[in-house]
Amino acid sequence: MQTTKLKLFFPIAIILAICIASCAKQPKEENYIPTENAFTTDAHYIDPENSLLSEGFEVCDENFILQYYNPERATYSKGKNGLRNFILSNYKNKNYTDSGYLNIRFVINCKGEAGRYVIHENDLNLTPKTFTKDLKDQLFELTTQLKKWNPNFTHDMYRDSYMYISYRIENGNITEIIP
Amino acid sequence: METSQKLFLSICLLILVCSCEDESKIKAQSMACFEYGMSHYQGTQESINAFAKAVEYDPTHAESWRELSIPFLKRGMPSLWKKYMDKAVELDPITWQGYRGYNYLWFYRDYKSAIADFDAIDSLTPNFTDAPQGHSVDFWRGIAYLGLKDYENSIAYFDKHIQKEIDESGEDWVEHEAFLYRGIAHYEAGNDEKALKSINTLLKYNSNFADAKYYKALILSKSCEKTLHNLHFDAMLRSSTMYAEELKQKLEKEKKAALLILNEAIENFKTGYSDQRPYVETIRQLYLEDYQFLKAKLESMD
């Protein structure tokens, strides 16, 4: 009788232990990565191999590129007004009918130089689209003419940072320059 | 036989208990991923993957979708921001629709979409004024309508917001920007008197606000322009040296008052007491050159 009870006790105990263990299990480090469509880089990463005007452009610390907004802000040397005036006075709407956001992301290095440009094209509902090539080329060219930037400064040193300029375009006209 | 039945039933019971706990287990795993994501710098691979894993475990966890969206908002990658932010709003509109409106307002200057979200959240919570990012939807709508240059609606929402704050807490509790932007809306709508009234109310509570003093000087500069116009045309037409002298004195007095407040504004600006926002420039943001331009204009009025 005693032996039968023991025989029953062990399977139940094992099953119970398995259940408790599986219920209490927390994800391990490797489980913080989704099984599908995992991100292979940081959100902001710009690959020098797959970006425009990256040849000859050097960053000061490949492993420490800040965002433009932290902590001291990387800014255009002639300020936002200077940037806006330069773009708006040189941009020509050549009867474009495009609307959307033409965003150009790039890196400002610790010397205040710009390089590694990538372009994101979206319509006004923020859905990917393609802008008229001439409009895109023109705005890209103008953006790359913004040469001198004030680099980010932190921990007693000038630092590299990621920057972006977003052109809100309505019927070929620039209606906002963000940020 | 009886023992086998007991064993069978026990196993069934255990399986049932474990399967009942599956859902809470998934939620716990999702939360663990969320917390792991929050413990890393925003936008890093570790962080965004953890939030993506969190929603893989629990696709209903709106906050993880929202966290996943933010790095792309701040980095100028709109389609990814929208993809994830829309999920958060779909799952929990009461919490996130006003916040999405705030994003549309500042990061995309998409005033119409911002207003649509502020209106929607207002309808979702009747008899309650939502305050995404610490300000009421009425305050945000006031700004959005100012962005659209729809001054009537802008002023109406600022009036509503300010009155509610006054009724509930007192005029000294109202955000200074509410008075400033209402003043700007009045000024741009051509109503200098009301603009000045709103600006003066602001200055009563914050005498160091550079933007407020700039607009006050700007309104005063319009009086200077009017006097200058009279001096150049009316006085000449009347050929009255006495009248011209009178106008000259008036102009000097007005100029002096405008320059006094503008110089104070420049000092305030230089010490950081000006309207600005993190990440993006604020609406109608003023820079040092704007103050200097107005100063040069005033000084050239002779």
C-alpha cells in the first residue's frame, strides 16, 4: 500500500514541478529579440556603405554618435533662420505637384562636417512614396550645401551626432522645415 | 482502478491550472521585455528589439507599441513611427490618441491630423478634459489652429482653456504660453488691443518672458510707424511745423518705450527666458536675430 502511494506521488510531483517551472519562466536575454523581423541595428544607424556622400567623411567615434537633440544640440552654424532662409531662397518649385515629407538624415561629426546622407520619402499620411526625381535631387543638393554645423558637445568634447531635416511639401512648395 | 482514476484526474487538473496561467505567463513575459526595453537607451537595438518582442508576446500591449514608435519619431523616420503609434492608438485610444495628436502637432506640423486626434479624444472622454503631455487638449487645439492661421478657433480654444484654469485654480496657474499664443493669435488677426491685453496679463505673472516683451515691442512699433507716417505726410500736407514738432516728440516717446521693453526682451532671451521646446522648434519661435531686426527697425524710425 505504502509502495503504491509512493509510486503515485513521484509522477505527480514531477508534473507539478514542470508546470510550476514553465509558468514562472522569465525570458532570457536572447529572448528579448523577436523571432520575426528583428532589428539588426539601432533605430538611427546609418550604414556608411549604403549612404550618400560618405566617402571621405569621417566620424570621431564610430561607437558614440549622439542624437542632434542631446545634450547640447547640434545646430546649423547660421541657426534655424539661416537654414530656412538658405533653403527657401534657393529652392525652386518647378511646377511640381508632389506632396509629402522628404526627410534627409545624416551625421554631423565632431568637427561640424556633414556626411552619410539617407533619404526617406513619405506622403502626407506618412506612407512611403517616391517624389519627383528632380525635386528630390534639388532638395538633396541644397541640403548638402549646408556645410558648417555646430557639433554636439558633451563630457568636455565635441561629439558626432545624427541629424535630420524634414521638408513638409504641399503641391511642390515647402511649407515646413522640421525640426 | 480507483487509484488510476485519481491519478488521471490529478494530471488533468494540473494541466488545466497550467493552461489557465498561460495568459498571465504571456503578459508577464511581455512586461519583462517591456521593462528590459525601458532599461536601455531609447532607440538602441536592444531597446527596440525588446519592445518588438514584448508585442510579439502580447500584441495588445499598447505601451510597448508606443515605446517602439518614439525613436523613429525623434529620428525623422515617419512611416515606422506611424506604423507603431497607430497600433498603440488602436488598442488604447483613451491613453494614446491625444499623445499621437501631440506628435502630429509638433513633429510633423500636421495641424489637421493633430486636431482630429484632439477632437477624437475629447469625444471619447465626455465631461473630462484630457491633457496629453501635461496640457489640456484645448491648449493644444489653440496651438494647432494657430498653426493653421485659423485665429477664430485658436482664440476660442485658448479662451476656453484659460477660463477653465482660472475657474479651477486661478489666473496665476495658467500656463504663460497660453497667454502668449492667444496674444499672437490676436496680433496676427489684426487685433492689437486684445493682443496687448493678453501679453500684459502674461507679463503680470512672468516679467522675464522674452517672447512676450518682443510682441509688446512689436505692437508698440506699429504705433511708431503710424506716428512716423503722420509726421511724413500729414504734417507736410498741413505745412505745420508745430504739428510736426508735436509728432516728433510723440514718436520719440513711443520709440523709447518700445526700445526699453525690447532691450529687456533681448536680455531675457540671452539669459534663456524664451519660448522653446525640446526636439523641435516651437511655433512662432523667436531667435536673437528677430529681436535685433526689430531693434534696428525701431532705431531707424526718424
